[in-house]
Amino acid sequence: MVLYSYFAEACCVEYEISLTKVAEPPEERMEQALFSPPLSKQRVEFAVQHILESHATTLVRLAFSTYFLLLVRGPSCEFEVLLHCSLILDVDLEACWKHC
Amino acid sequence: MLLGKTPGGIYKLSREALLTAELPSRFTTRVNWRGSLPRDILCMFCRQHHLSEPLFSIISHPLKIPTESSKSCFKAAGLGTDVIECANGASVNGCPKQSDSGMFKCEIKLLSRCAEVILLCSPEDCYKKQNDAIQNASLKLLSWLNKYFNSVTAPFERLYETAGNFGIHVFSKNLFREIVIGQSIQNGHLYAMQCNKSLEPMCANSLQDMLVNGVCSLKIEGPDSGVCPCNGSLPCISYSVSLVVEGENMKEVIESCNEFEFEIGVGAVISFIEEVVMQMSVGQYAYFNTNLLTSDLIFASAGDSAIMLSLSSSELLSPVTLPLSTHTCTLFCKWLNC
């Protein structure tokens, strides 16, 4: 009867929704949503520009991001040769060792 | 039902949420995806339509054109294992080593039963992970197919014309036409049953209550906790969907779930549900009515038993197999006897 009533236009569909929790998006997803270009890329561009302008040969990065270091060490990065010393300080020892 | 033969239907079934879930338009990350993965849905789609398993090819960036050395082919042999066939003749098992700095594209070949290439999907998007490239390319192809299955009145030629926008090249138009036209004839029976009911009569007394598109009489209750979903977040909802007879005390729950997670901003649920959830904070309840669901989805959600209906009314045109709950089935049979 209920189903028939739906076709007879005397019936409608009712939704009841309860929002129980919300999980924050991962950092990468938040970057995509909030920053264009991604924040990690902006950080790298800022650092690269600063290194080139100041002719720095030493880099000290506090709480570095993996992405940043990968780019600095990457084969496509021209200013790799400019950096004679790169000092990494982070609470995540595992990440430090992995990318040293 | 025929839902299991359409990309969107396969996804809905995998989430057990026919009246809530939608095939997302984007694949962001594996951890945010819920339900069957796009690649698995595509394989299922091919099996349902008696096609060969699709062929996935990974192309390493920055090479724009696939070469012998940069191209590996993944033939989906099943849901769990991959047999990787390299174009240069070598073959290995498991996933190839992933480069730290590489970017990947994926192209997919849809093959007929006789291994004839029906279409090639090669999106330009590059991804850091091979799996992301495979899932994104699969989803792109599924989304394109789904556009057609969602609108059976759209002519085949229109679908064909939009292929380029999705990075799709149809090699065998005739073979492909057989797949989609065959499906559209079957869907046509269900389409004929759609109510196309207007929201206006339902909201005639309270048009101001129609707060978001397709939703009528929206009420949000409970204190505002300040914890709201945002783009990219994963809200978890508890919900129920009921058929309600207006003016009478009749209500039947046709779908419910105590824990349903989805990603905001990728179209993972029916649009009006996401719009409502975006207005809520954790701990709040929302109630609303809608008439925008198609009757085939309502029937499919109505239960697990099935009856054969042969009606000749203007709305129910031809014999179709419909799953109905015992209660609804009894009521329906009574109505038929009258």
C-alpha cells in the first residue's frame, strides 16, 4: 500500500540523518582543497627563491617535510650543488634517518 | 534488478546504500574511498556485460608517449592478484617497484569477448602512485559510462560525442553500441516507471522550507557542537530512509545504516544528502522529505523478496522483477486483487 501510494503521489520519501562524527581530511587532501598550488609546493618555491637570493650554502630546516627534502635532493633540482650542508631537526627520528 | 549492470549501481550495491550512495566523481586517496574500488567496479562491469577483463597500462612520467621500456600492462586476472605483462616480453608478478620521484599515467583498454579493442581510455592526469593512476583512469571511464546509464533517454550519439572530454577513444563503435543500447532497452522498462513527481505539491504549503535543491521541510535539531564537515573530510552518519504516506499514519523504512562514512566534495552521496550534512554539526539530527528518487531505486531498496508484476497501467508498462519486503509485498498483492 505504501509502495502503491508512492506512485499515486500521496507518498514521499523521508530521510532521517544523524551526524555522529567527522574525520578531518588528510593533510594532502586539505592542501588540494585549500591551497593552489599545494602548500608544500609553495613552501619549496619560497625556500628555493630564498636560497638563491641569499646564495646560501647551508640549509637548516626545522620540522622538515618529506616532500621538501625530496625535491631538494632530487636529480631535477639545480641548486642541490649549492648546498654544502643540510641540517635536519625533527621530532620524527625515523623520517630524519630515512631521508638523510 | 539491473542495477548490478551499471557502474553506479555496482557501486551502490557495494555500499549497500542504494538511496544514499553515488559513484564518486573523483578518486582522491585510497584511505578516503569507501566501497568497491573503481578498478574492481570496472572489472565487474566487464564481467556483467560478457567482455574480457580490461587491460591496464601504466605509463611513467615524463614520457608522454608509451614506449617499450616504459610501459607495463596489468591484466586484471581477479580481484586479488595481478598478472603483470610487460610489453617487452618479460613478465613479473606483483606490483613493479615504485619510483620515489616518478609520476604515472594509466590507460585502459576495454576488450570484447574476442579480445577486440572496443575503446581506449587514456586520461592525461599524472599521479605519484601507480595505484592512484589506475583507480583514477578506471573512475573516469566508469563516470563516462554512468552518464549514459543514468539517463537512458540520452541518445547513444551524445555519449559518443562526449568521449573526447574524458580522454576516451572508441575503436569499435558497433560493439560498444551493442553494450549500451542493450542496457538502455532494459533500463527503459524501469524508466517508464519513474514517477517524475514534482516537489511543488509536497511543498505547496511551505515553499520557504525548500532550503536546498530537492529537499522539502528540512529540520535540523540538536545543539550546534561547532564540529562541522568541510571539503575533504569524512563525516559518519546514521540514517534511515522511509516511505511515508502523507495524511496517514503509514511509514515503512526501506533503507537504513548505523555507520555510513563518505568523503565530502567528490559526489560520494546523492547531492541533496551532502548539502544537508554540510549544514549539520556533530550530534545534530536532520529530517527532510524528497521526491527526487527514481522508482527503480525505491523498489530495489524495498526489501529482499521478489514478486513478478505484470501491470498494464500507464506507469507500470511491462513485466519486471521487483524485490519487495514481505509487508509491502502483501499490501501490493492486496491492491492487485482489488
